[in-house]
Amino acid sequence: MLMLFVIFCVDRAGTEEKRKQAVKSHIDYLATNPIKVVMSGPLVTDDGARAIGSLFLVDAASRAEVEAFQRADPFFNAEIWETVEVRAFNKRVG
């Protein structure tokens, strides 16, 4: 049975250039991974000027599958994210 999970990632300070260099690989990875990405995008500063993290809503069979997906992401491997939080999610509205 599939279940929704939220992945909330906050970038390390000073990784803007690393993020720019890894973004194509990150997007390619999201397009070809085995987990269904329902929605994803960058977290941004309040003025929208720069990315400061990432948010994903994914449909997966287990937390272990989500964690493996997250650890294989080029942003994770480039050590862009300082914190990553995975939480199960129940959709109620939308």
C-alpha cells in the first residue's frame, strides 16, 4: 500500500553555488527515480530571491523507501542539505 510522505530539507549556509551546480542532476534524478513525486520545489527566502531548501510530497510504500530515495538525491550527495526531515502525511484537503 502506498502512503504519502513529506520530505523537508533545509540547506547548509554557504551552499548556493553548490546548489546551482547540482540542480540539473537533481532535476534529472527526480524525473527518473522509482518513487512517485506528487509535488516538489525549492523553499525560498521570503522575497523569493534565493533557494534555501527543498520540499517534496512523495507517494511511497515505506519510510525506508523514502529515506533511500532521499539519500540517492544529488543534493544530498553534494552535502547541500543541513537537515532533512521525513514525515508521514494524511491528505485531507486539496
